Amino acid sequence: TNPVLKTINGKDTVLKGTTEIYNVTGSVGSSYNWLFSNGNGRSYTNTLNIKWTQLGDVQLKMVETNSGTCVGDTAIKNIYVKQPTGNQEWFNEGLQIYPNPSEGMFYLNTIEDQLISVFVYDFAGRLILERTQKTNEPINLLNQTEGLYHIKLEDFQGNILYKKLQLIK
């Protein structure tokens, strides 16, 4: 018998440049053919990671073939890929740097713990700190003088966020 039509699970609206996960309920012995434009990704399992690379409307399609080589109906999910409206969307709406101002130890509060590159510049534009770290690790500026600093955060996908930091002694 043909596989039962599946529902594709995942976001309907996504940001260009982000990677999202889509899946269907799996069946033992089945293979899955995913079809889409506007992104990069490949999978023959019931789960697919797509990095969205172009703006606009896209149809994500999946066809399941069971172990008896019977082909199911095509499952379709309509997705809208939009341009982020601000840097905060890259890291999620919940990103906070605290305390700010600080005496030298700054922390990032994000929903997801991820690996990021941290660049801190003094007010004259000189790079004073460059490192790769997890978002749950502190940013140590205890050896710096009081003043304003700029921080640039970059995730592994190349998404960038700029913030100001104030150091008080």
C-alpha cells in the first residue's frame, strides 16, 4: 500500500540566511525525497535542515517511498522567506548583554547556546578583544579602562549583531 500523506512540521515564515529544521513523522524502512528552491540542504531521512538563501515564497515538498517501493502523495508546505528587519532578528529577539553598564564582566542572554565570534573595539575603533566562544560564556573587559566600547557578535552562519557596551570603574 502507498504511504499515508504526511504533514511537514516547521516554520512557515523564516529569515533569509537562517537554517531551519523541517520533518515528518518517520516510518520504518521509508525514504524521503525533499524538493525545494530558495535554499541549501539535502536529506533522504524524515528530517531536513535548510539554509534559506533567497527571499520570497517557496514550496517545500516531500515524497515518501516505503520499503515496498510504493510512492506516497506529495506533502507540501508553503514558506515565506523574509529579509531580517534588524540585527536582533539574527540572534533572536531575546538577546541581551548584561549588566550594561558593567565594571568589566558582560554576559549574553540568548534562548539558544551557540558558538559565536566576539570582537570588542574601543571608542577609537581599535580591536581590543577577539575570540570565539559559546554565548553562555562571559566577556571579560576587567583589564580595560572606563569608557564606551563597541561589540560585534558573529554566528557560524555569518550573521552579525552590533551593540554598545559601557565600562564603569
